[in-house]
Amino acid sequence: MKITVIGSGYVGLVTGTLLADVGNQVICIDNNPEKLNKLQNKIIPIFEPGLETYFLKNIEKERLTFSGDLQKGILESDVIFYCLPTPQGATGAADLQFVLSVAKETGKILRENNCSDFKVIVNKSTVPVGTAKKVIQIIQDEGVTNFAVVSNPEFLREGFAVEDFMKPDRIVCGSDNSHALDIMAQLYEPFVKQGNPIYKMDFESSELTKYASNSYLAMRITFMNELANLCEKVGANVDLVRTGMGSDTRIGKRFLFAGIGYGGSCFPKDVKALINTAEQFDVPLSVLKTVDAANAHQKKVLLKKIMKYYNGDIKNKVFAVWGLAFKPNTDDMRDAPSIDVINGLLEQGAIIRAYDPQAMENSKFYFGDKITYCDDEYEALKGAKALIIHTEWNDFRTPDFSKIENSLEDKVVFDGRNVFDSDKLEKTGLSYFSIGRKAILKR
């Protein structure tokens, strides 16, 4: 099948690369000259474990190409994926300008070239209810009729996107055109050999499914974060509570880890967008409003622990930071809790020495030269009073604790992701503050 993917970000590049890997002819379209130049020179512009192998393989086999020519992509393919950004607008609603603009260009190109071939337009961008019908109307307004739109939300986890695409839990496709849905089933058939379902539904249900899924997971995370704060007050251990809860098959074990709040490209934006959609229809969604507010509060929990330990005075104190990305196995810094913590420390006059295995280049967009970037985690400790952990990278899980202890002047660790085992820290000379667990104080 001939496929065009418009937009070569996380979703677009993963989608295009892995559809090519099962034998499709894929052209990825992007209007960013710098990104396009990298792609055409076989340089992958994002960090996503496992993707580069497929990327290089399919370029070599000439099944995956990159171009800035939107007309070429639309005219030469049977299926056209929109993998475009839908950033959060000022009101919290998803900003659809890129999706709707490309839809208009699609209609214009099809009309001006008198294209009579049937086209399937697949909206893979995360969009609010009603977007598919807006896209249909925009293309029809250009006088084009031989096409169908499919809402096909993505459920890719950054850091596990290759695995998620190759072995999906489910595929969701929404459309009012049965032929288009059959084409989508044919396209995804190689990825569901083990029997995982392809759900065919209406536009509205498919569009809402993505927001509902992410918002529910954000709610689980937030519940555990709030529960962790209570655990600290009453002397309970959130890890033990999580174990007891997770063994209940009605609840399950996933998304129950306490920390300093969720971030990334999906959860914060999708929660706000769903709240906004609900408000448009006069449905309060009070649970989600609480989730959003609680997450904002949770991002400040670690900063409060640090300020309390130092009696509000951290001016000119040096802090080592391990982890900048919003989660491990990605270089994504969008809405990362580290941004809130570090900015809070900088505002109080602290000095930051930071290390992250992948996200340091992207973090420069947020911090510029206001912090020092180090070559490894131990270099970040040099001259530091304390260590702060924002991201649970595997690199940090079993460090040389004696090196940490000998390097830190105040011998204290603030762990925002509960990376370390409290029992192990008890045996060191380090004071240790985590989330939802008893503090270890050695001074």
C-alpha cells in the first residue's frame, strides 16, 4: 500500500517507519527544513529506543522516504496520515490550526489536480470530538467528494513506542465509511496476528477514547501521588500500599507508582483538553479538574522538601540533578516536573549541576545557560550540597552510594521518583527524602 505520513514527530516518524517495515511504500512529509535535512541524511531527530534500526533498514530498502512536497505526498498515496501537533491553546483546548490547515491544503491539491482516486485521510493526531467532521467539511468545501476520513488515535508510550506499535493492545478506528474501515483493517492486519482487536466505531467515540484513556491513567497516577502525601503524614509506606492495592485484580499494578507528578506531551494536554470539551457541553468533569490541580501541586512537593530542609535558604548552594526528561527512555522535556523544581531552585538563588542520559539538549530550550550540564551523573555531584532525582533512569538505580556520600557536602538525597530502596539508604551515611515513605535523617 502507498502511504503518506504528514508530520514527522514522535508519532509520525514511528508510524511511517513501522508501516514501511511490513512492506508498505511510505513517504513522510515535513515542513521543517532542519528536521527534513536530518531525515534525508539518515539522522533520526528524536530518541526512541529501537526505532533507529527500523529507520535505517527501511531507508536502505527504499520503502521509507522523506520530502517537503505536500502535493507529491497527497497525490501519490492511497492512505494519508495526519500526524500533526495539536498543542494546548490558551483556554486549555487543543489547537487544531495545523490539522485544519493541512485538511484545506489536501482538498485544494486534490481539486487543482483533478484527482479522482479514492483517498483515505487518517487523523492520528490527538484531537477533540468533532474534528473528523470538520476535516470532512473542509475538504468537501474544496469540491472534493471521493475520499473518506478515519479517526485513528495513537496509544504510543514514549520510550516504548516501537513495541506499542508492533504489538498494540488494540487498534481504534472511527469512520462513517465502511470501505475506509476495511482498508484500515487491511493496513493493520500484520500487527494484530495474535488476535488483538481492531475496534470499528463512530467518529465521536474514537476521538473521545484517546482522551478518556490518557485522562484515566493520569487520574490513577495523581491518586497515588496524593495517597503518598498522606502516607508520609501517617507513617505508612506508599510502596507497601501500592503492592497491597495492585494485587487486587480489579485494580491492577500499572500506573500506581508515586512521584512528583506526570508530564510529557500527552497527559497534561489531554486532561486539559477533555476538561475543555466537557465544559463546552456543560458537563463539569469535576474529577479531572481535581486531577489537573493536584498534579500542579505535586510538582512542587520536592521543592518544598528541599526548602524545608534548608530552612528556606538555598542561595548560592549547589545542587546535583539526576534526570531532566519527564520520564526515562525519552528526551522529551514537555511539562517535565524537573522544570518546576529547577526553576523554583533558581529563583531562590541555587546553582544547578545537571545530568540526563538523553534530554540535556532539549532542556536547553527551558534553562539555556542558567544551569551547568555535566557529562555523567558523578560529575554532577562535584561541589554539590545535595542530590535531586527527577527521572527514574535505569542508569541511576544502583549507583556507587559511597561515591555519592563522599561527594555531597551535606550528604542528603531528594528522590522524586523513589528510585532508591529505603532499606539500602538506611545503611549509608546519607539522609534520604522520597515520596510517600518515611524520611531518613542522619544529621
